Amino acid sequence: MAETRRVSPAAPYPAPRRAAPPRTRTERTVLPVLVLGLVLNALALLRNAELTRADMLLGATVLLAGISLLVLMEVYRRTRR
């Protein structure tokens, strides 16, 4: 005789996502400064033809690090409780 298994009914819809917590005062201070620095860095890289190859590599590295920091800040903010 076959055994009957009871399965709990699945929710018809996934649980709603909770809103990210509001930014702290420090985040509201650091974010505009970081974005401004990234914009200035990008403008310097795009507009100045007198940069050496080393200057371009350093600027690109700083730009990549800044964008990574922005992403990490946002990921951390959304995973915080």
C-alpha cells in the first residue's frame, strides 16, 4: 500500500521584498563626495590628451575602485537589517 505524503501548500506569490533601510548620515555625506570624485576622474581621463599611459592606468584603476566601492556600499545597505 502506498504511503500518502502531506505537502504544505506553497504560497501563490513570492514574499514581498522589504524596503532597504534609509541611508545613514555618514552614507549621505560620503556618497556625493565619492560620485563627484568619480565624475571628475572620468572627465580628466576623457578630456586630457596629455596624460601618459601610466596616468591613464592609474586613473582607470581609481575609477574601477570607486565604482566597486559604490556597489559594495549599496549591497551592504540592502543586506543590513
